[in-house]
Amino acid sequence: MSTHEAEFKKIVQAQLLHAAEHALIRAYLGLRHTSFDNELSPATLEIRPLGRRLGAWTPATRTITLDQALVFERPWGVVLEVLKHEMAHQYCHEVLGLPEEQHGAAFAQVCAERGIDAASAGLPEVSDPGAEAAPPAVLRRIQNLLALAESPELHEAEAAMAKATQLMREYNVQVIKDDAQRRFESRQLGPVMARMPLHLKALAGILGEHFFVYAILAIGYDPRSCAEGRYIEITGTPENLEMAHYVYDFLTGVGERLWLQAAAKGLRGERERQRFLAGLLSGFSEKLRRERAQSESTGLVWVGDPRLAAWIDQRHPHRRKGRSSSTTRTAAYDAGREEGGRLVLHKPITSSAAHGRALTDGRG
């Protein structure tokens, strides 16, 4: 690399870093209002390498520092979790007057009241992306059923899928009935997008309606492209997050494959692609609703998780309900809807929580 190229690269990196810091400032000010009732005095934010730490709150200089690799290599939803974690430390120090408080009872309460992960090390994700994590018992049973759903016999495949979704429903209904102890986590699905396609909005709706998670379109930022936009955030128990993430990966993957097949038969253009995918998800959602109605006819009624609802109220106290969108009915939409009605979830769930570098290092 020439001297000129090296200097140009440094300038670009400095500009990206500067833009990312401004995005963090905007995020900080928004969280200061929505999660901390404007009780925090604005702190200085910086991004720099922190070695094994993801973030730090430094009382002496009133600075929140986030690790540079974290900001540029991890999804924005993960970056925000670390930022909120450090803001909770600031709150304990400056509002509660606990200068020595690290990860004790007061800190845990501050986090719980705001839907923030209070773990002192890492994030609620798989610690080693190169190793397969042992799934909970309910997911192991669902894995086996989804493997059976690969059967070439449509009736057998659909029966296996229906049993898998019913098992997940039974599990969640029993959890609520017993009011069992459970913890909630959040996960980002897909990248930050300047304009969220209609079919991905529909996919978020399917996850929220049928797979026991709460899905929102959160405001995000992509530090590598300096682009602002939205991304899908799902919140729920680890078991439900894993299942919902699997469904997201399955539907986005099979949707593109089926569109290529439709395009080979004459459908063309990005608009028709969007309509086809929207139809596909509409047809699949209708299929899930029929299966849900059948489960409810046997007394297996899902009434929601009040603890999750309370957690969401704490995590997103000022959220607004989005407006519903409609898609023009075309041949592409109808073709997609027909395909969606035949879709069968299959293949075992793998450890989809591991994305890129594992975060097992300590947080301040």
C-alpha cells in the first residue's frame, strides 16, 4: 500500500469513527429520555479499543467508552445493550450515589426496571460460535420433529411441522400456567436497513403472532456505511428466541429460493419480487393460524405472557404501534401466497445465536 493510500485509509477510518460517535450520542440522548427519565446529566462518549472489555463508565471523567471492535463488528442492537449497561452504571453512581457499585443488588434492580441485561460478562448469546451449544430439552424434541418434516411425503412433513409448533405452544402455555421463573433476552435479526421491505415487516409480524416473542422495528445505525435505518428486534425467553431466529432464517432463505424459481417462470423485477415474498408470508401465516385454531379447539389457548409484556414496557416505554401496510394483489403475490400455504418448516435448529465474534469478555 502506497503512502497516499495509507493516508486516505486513515482519513476514511477517522470519518467513520467520528460518524459512529455521533450516532452513539444520538442513541444515548434518546435512551436518557426513554429509559432514564432525563435524570442523567449528559456524559462524554468515546469509541476506542478496550482489549477484553466491551464498555466502561469512568466516573472521574464522566465518560462512557465502548470498544471499537464491538461497535464496528457487532450488530447495532448488541452495541446498544452495552451502552445501556454502562448508562446503568452511570445512574447508580450519579443518581443513586453509589460510587463503588459494580454489579450488586442496586445495579441489578436498575437494569431490571429498564429491561437491561445486567450480566457482568459477555452478552446473552452463545459464547463460542465454533461450538454447538446443547439446546434445552424442548428444542431438542422440536429438532427431531423438524428433521422428520424433511420427509418427501407432504402429509408426513406437515404433520411433523404441526406437532413441532404444537409442542412449542404446549411448552409456553405450561410456563404461563405455572408462572415459572424465566429470563428475557433480545436479539437483532438481519442488518440495519434504510428502508425496511414490506415482506420483512410481515415476517416480524409472523414471529410476534406465532412464535412467542415480541418483535419491533427498532431504530439502528450501521457504522460501516454510516447508514441510519431500522432492524428487527425480538425479545423473549432464550428458547423462544432460538426458535424465532430459526424461523426467520428459514423463511428468508426459502423465500429467495422460491422467488428464483418463480423468476425462471417469467416473473421479473424488484416490485414483483417484493409482492411474491409478501404473498408467500401471507400464505404461511394463514397456515399457522389454521394450526393455531386447531390447537385452541383442544383447549391449548395462548393468552400471552404478562411478564414479557411488563419487560417490554420497561425496555420500550415510549414505543408506538406501526401502521399496517397493504400489498397490491398481483399474479406474483398470488403465486407467493400459494407457495406459502404449502411451506413446511424443516431441518434441525442450529445455534443461530452465534454471529461473528463471541462476546465473553467482561463489561464495566
